[in-house]
Amino acid sequence: MDIRNCKSCGRIYNHVSGPNLCPSCAAALEEKFDAVKEYIYDHPRVGMQEVSEVFDVSIAQIKQWIREERLAFAEDSLIGLECEGCGVTIKTGRFCNECKEKLARGFRDLYTKAEDKTVKRTKDYKDNPKMRFLNQPSVKKPIRKID
């Protein structure tokens, strides 16, 4: 059991996962998120500072929602973040489409390289009933008769 103090109100609560917020503060933050999302939908060219002032939400929290892809802005919006890969301005998420594709291609390449390195045996000596020594085929020696 993980008991923590809420970073917003300071109350003690049982932490399961997510941010360090008690259930009541987390619910209040979700209500603010819903209100912010509705406001941005109604006012597509609004700035982050205005949203922050209207709803008493920190700019860092708004940026976190954008990075988590919970909020997305119109292409003509004033709000934009930098892609963590190349620095181009994006409207939601952490990476632009080109950087996402590079990452996906890199992971695919790693996966295919790992598949290529797997060892494939041509013969399985376990299926052969003859006795083998160090996986070498046995050599038949002629039997000499002793007189």
C-alpha cells in the first residue's frame, strides 16, 4: 500500500497510479480539463495565457495535456509546442509526424534485425536415433578379427 500526500491540498491518500493527487483533487482537475477543452473548442484562436487566466490552470498543466494528446489545437491556432525530436512547431503530442515515422521505422528495423539473428539449425540430431558425440556424425570403423 502506497500512502502519499496530495501535492495540491496536502491530504493523505492511498496512491494507486497517476499524478500525486488525492481523488477529490484529481476529480476537480478533470472538471477543469473538460471546461478548458470546451472553451478551446468554442474559441479556436485562443492563447495559452488567456486559458490559464480564465480557468485558473497553470500553463505547465495545459502543456502537459497537450503533450499527453488530450488537447489538440486547430492549425491556425496561436498555441504550439516544439517537437522533441526536430523542434518544429506542433499542435499536440510530443513529436511531429516525421519524427513519429522515424521512431516507428527504427523500432521496425530493430525487430527485423533481431529476427535475422536467430539461429536456424539445418539438422536436428535429436531426431536421429544414432548416438552422437559432440554433435559429430559417427564414423564407422572396420571391425578387425583377432586370430
